[in-house]
Amino acid sequence: MSKQSHPLLPIRLSTFAICICGTALSGIALLMGIFDWPVLLVFGLLTIVGIYDCTQTKHAILRNYPILGHMRFLLEFIRPEIRQYFIEGDNDKTPFSREQRTLVYSRSKAVADEIPFGTTLDVMAPGYQWINQSLAPTHLPSHDFRIEIGGKDCKQKYSASIFNISAMSFGSLSANAILALNLGARKGGFAHDTGEGSISHYHRVHGGDLIWEIGSGYFGCRNPDGGFNADKFKENALDPQVKMIEIKLSQGAKPGHGGILPGPKVTAEIAAARGVKEGESCISPSSHSAFSTPLEMMHFIQKLRDLSGGKPVGFKLCIGHPWEWFGLVKAMLETNIHPDFIVVDGSEGGTGASPVEFTNHVGTPLQDGLRLVHNTLMGVNLRDKIKIGCSGKVISAFDMAVTFALGADWCNSARGFMFSIGCIQAQVCNTGFCPTGVTTQDPIRQKALVVTDKSERVFNFHNETLKTLKELVEAAGLNHPTEIDAHHIIRRISKNEVRLLSFLLPEMPAGLLLKAEHIDPSLNLPRVFELYWHRSQAQSFSALKT
């Protein structure tokens, strides 16, 4: 046996031994009048901790390394802060880089956001993207870019900003966060999505435009058994503050996954907003009960449109099985009922806490999902009848430009606006211990978020981002962001090769899916259309067997 196998005093126990000796010696010294009692108290408490560590059965590290083992848990606890403040580079994206967060903070405060001495990005790295400028730039009178949302059956079309607050519920966000976001939206004339937690008192205080999101729990319009209640829906939907209704099929953070808000977290205010009982667990099923087929969903859309007095009604989804999406499009064609808008959520979206596997490996990223939705609607001649919104890590004006190139009409941002009201990416959103009061129901913690100050930052972030987008549009020689097309964006493939986005992600010819038996391979379109378009059906979300 080596000498280290059975030492009289293993090094791992040295701290505990020192504390025991310190307790004994300081006790003797106290009796002799040499030391005062605080020294004995410190060593005595550490000795008690060491005894507890050696006798407890939960943590092996503490049994083997009494007292000293607590350092591991302390370092593990502060590891995110150490990385964020001392190790992380400006362009390390975890999930948002320091440069991205600083950009939002600067624009929120309306201070200079320029960077000196050139880009810190590697312009030769694969994936680097840019937009080409024109020798004949335009000069636009305003950065208040808007689009009109509402199709043939819509009686109350909505003139929407092209940059809005994405879905985040009261309950996930604090009352003060909701107040600040909605006041900022009212000041800036843009929309605030309620999230599936429905319309709370705090959404109504300042009167900012609302997009009411309705999830599978039908919060705000539900029966006691969790089913859809038309009367309650109508009561909320007719509120003039509600500008659009959005059916949530899935979200990027956890597509295909339901949710539960445990009973202890269901406060009186949350219960009132959602239409559930205080203190009882609040469940969001993984699927809707008001419809079970694409055809039924189109009729549900029409029902909501009628009950709301003709307001724009659409749906949000993170693309999953392509035949299910194709089935929805075929149902639009068969019923002649069209949603007024579709919001495509990328799997990189992430305000909702979810299992790691869902966060990392479920759902289609925004680029691929958005292009698929755009191309499908082009292929059935519905693109000009339905507006497309998108969400998923949209922070800067260039992020927006890329989504417009892929087919979006407007962008939503969740975490961008969270940063604007003080979020520091502490990534403790699901614990209730948010250090800035954004994602907590603790009344003391959320007081740190001052509504009047943070609402101004919400306004500034929106305003300054659109100002920069205007400059990008002018530099490209265009007149509106929606004119940005896939041939305006270039992506580096390798050190010696670049491609237009229009080549990498080509556009579907108008009406092609209505008349083509097979997709011409020379069009370079994704094989998903060839594989699944003819296997999809309006009568079911299931694929037809080949």
C-alpha cells in the first residue's frame, strides 16, 4: 500500500481538523483571557458544520471534504456570473453575446451604440452574413414602418408596427415588467403580445395595443373543465385594446410540450387573469381541445373572427412535422377560410423554461421554418392574402433584415425587450429569484424595476432599432424593410466561397403547388415539398401512407 492510502490525517480532512483544533485552542485561550469570544464562535460554528457534513448522507463530497466541500457548491453557484463578467468574450453567444446585450442596453438608454476600430466578428468565418449597399441610396421620411394586417374576412384591420413585443405571460413576468412593457408599447405605438397567460389587470392599466394569445389552456376564455368558452372569449375580444387574436399551436422554447404552473404559484391575480382557481395547479395541455383536424381549426379561426367583431385572427407555431403544416394550408384552400396572419416561432426562442432536450433538440429553427411557411403560401397563391410574423433571437436591425429576406412581414422580440427593462441574462427566470425584478412574483424584488424609467427604455429600444433599420434600408436603395429580399443578403460558405441567400434558400414560384405533380429538381427547392405535400391532408394532421 502506498503511504497516501492510509495517512494519519488525509489532506481532505485538514480543514475540519484545523477547525476542531481552533475550537479547542480558542476555548482554552478564552478561559485564559488571551482571545475574545468571537474567535471561539467562528471556529465552533465551522466545527459544527464539519460534524454535520460528516454525518449527513445526501452529499458525498461533503462527507469526504467536510467544510471545504462547500466551496464547490459556492463556486458552482456563482459560475454563470464568473463566466459572464470575467471569461465570456464579446461575441460568445450564450445565448446572447455581450455585444448583443450591450447593443440593447445602449439603445434602451438612447445613448451612442457605435463601435470604434472596426468589427470584432470574423468576416471570413462560415455563416457570416451581410447586406449589400447601393450606389443610389434612398432617403426615407420616417422610420415608423407599418403594415396592415387583415384579410378578406377581417372587418377591423390593424396597422401594426413591424417590430413588436413577443408573447410573455403575466406570471412568467412580474407585474412591474408587464406595466413597463405595455406603457412603452403605448408610447411607441407598437403591439404587446399577452402570452398565453391571458390579459391581466396590468396589461390594461396603460392601454397599449394588445395581441391576445390563446393557448391550449384557453386562459381568459375557459370553462371550469378547461374547454373553450365562447362568451368569455367574446367579452375580452371586444375590448378595443385588443387589436388581434393569436392562437398558439406551439412555441419555440418547448414545441409539442404542455406546461403546468404549480398551485402555490397561482396567486389571486394570476387566477383572475387566467380564469382558474387560486392555489390550484394551472395546466396547459400539449394540444387544443377546440379542434383536432386542420379543417376544424380553420372553422375555429372563423368562429373567433366572428365573435371578436371581425378582428384579425391568426396562429403561432414552431414548425414540426411538415405534413401537418401542409395540412393546414390545404384546409385553407378547401374551406376558403384564411388566417389573417401566421407567426413563425423559431426553436431558438426561449423565454419559457423547458426541459433541456426540448430547448436544444426539438422544433425547427427560425430560418428554415420561416422560409418553409413563406414558400408554401407562395406555392398556393396565398402569400399576398396572409401576413407572416416571426420571432426567435431577433435583437438588431440586421436580424430583422434577414427575417424580411426570408419572407417575414414583421418581427417580434421577447428577450430583446426583456433586456430593455433590465434583464442581465442571469438565467434564473424559473426560480423566482430574478435579480432585476423582471421574472419574479416576489413583491420586494420586482420593486427594483421602476415602471416609469423602464417603460422609457422599452420605447427607446424600439425607436432606436427602427431608426437603424431605416438606415439599412436606405443604404440598400430600398423604400421599405419588406422590400428586402433573399438576393440582398450574402452568406459566407467557406473562406473562398460566398452565396446569395436566394441561391441557398430559393423562393417557390407562385402557384406551383397547385399545378405541379412533381417539383422540378432544377428549382433547387427543399425536398420536403416533394416528400410530403402529396401525403398531407386537410382532414387530419396525420400523413397519408405511401
